[in-house]
Amino acid sequence: MKVHHTTTQVRFAETDESGIVYYANYFIFFELGRVEMFRELGLPYDYRLPIVETYCRYHAPAKFGDVLEIRTSLEEVRSKGFRLGARIYRTTTDGSEPRLLAEGYTAMVTTDETGTPCPLPPEFRRAFEEG
């Protein structure tokens, strides 16, 4: 499956008093990657897709002003949902390899208007197979 790339720069509001990105903000970075992946695939993000599981492993801190690259990819498609992987890197300007800061995943399910899990819509399955 294709890896979708998104970049962002760490804002001051995303850091804690020690000057590093607050751990929960990595889940916001995961969402930024998901939204951009959906946009690239032509999928609606405002569909009923509650998050049912999420995980993050931290390797190194990000700091104010760092430019981050978010790499998002499809890891698994289930009958009523899917799991997206995310890896966050600090980019460099000196030509060296980007440094892995965090990696994890987000599992989502599709639901009907009552919140009951339902089969993954065909347009999602098709977009995931093609892109």
C-alpha cells in the first residue's frame, strides 16, 4: 500500500513547559496524516468513522519549530473498518536521514446513523485497493 506523506511544523502551543511536544499531540499529528490521506484518495473524512483503538510508541522528542513528516499507510482492512499506520519523522536540512520520533496506528470502524458498526462502504474498499 502506498505511503501518504504530510508535513507540518511544530507550533509553540503543541509543546509543554519543557519545550517538547506534549505526548497527546502525536494523536493530532496522526489525524492530520489521516485527513490528508483521505483527501488524496478522494474519500470523505466526515463519514461516521469513530476511532476504536489507537497506539503510539515514542522514540525521540519533537520540539518547537521542528518540521515533521507524517507517513500514513493502510495496514489492515476489516469487514467493518480499517487500521492506519503512522510514522512521524523530524526532517533535516543537512541531507541526513530523517529521525523517527513516533510510530503507531489508529483503528476506525464505519457506523450507521445509530452508531452501530456496519460494513465498510464500497467506495472506501475501492479507494484502499487502488491507492
